[in-house]
Amino acid sequence: MENIGQFLPLILIFVVAYFFMIRPQIKRQKDEKKFTSELKKGDRIITKSGLHGKIVELNDKDFSCVIETMAGRLKFDRSAISLEMSRKLKAPEKK
């Protein structure tokens, strides 16, 4: 029973690390995967590099999409689309 007391702080560190670091990261990955799988033509998006555009074509073979911007059409990997910034773009403005 004394040996368990020695390992208790170490066990607590792992539990805290799981709930504050690992679990939120797993949730974020699931949200991003769901977001990229639900993309459709006509969606307005922002890439992680800050490029604004509208999806005009989706390719399931190589998991890419063609985005129409003011400069023309560009092909991007779907993982390059920012979940947070695209949600902000779709959110209604509060007055």
C-alpha cells in the first residue's frame, strides 16, 4: 500500500495531462476531419495561410478541392482549409 502512495503524484500528472492536453487535441482532430468531409461546392472558406475563396470542385481521389479566388482557381488539399477561420466567416455579425 505504501508503494501506491509513491506513484500517486505521477499518476495524477498523467490524468491531468490527458484531460487538459491529449483529450482536447483528439476532439479538435475529430472536428477538423468532420469539417473537411462536410465541405461542399459553393462553401466560402479561408485557408490556413489566409486565402479567401469559394469551393468550386471537390476531388475525393486525392482529397483536394479547387478554390475560386479573385486571382483565379487554385487547387488545395482539404487539410489546408482552416476550420476556425472558416467558421468565423460563416458566423453572423453581431450588432
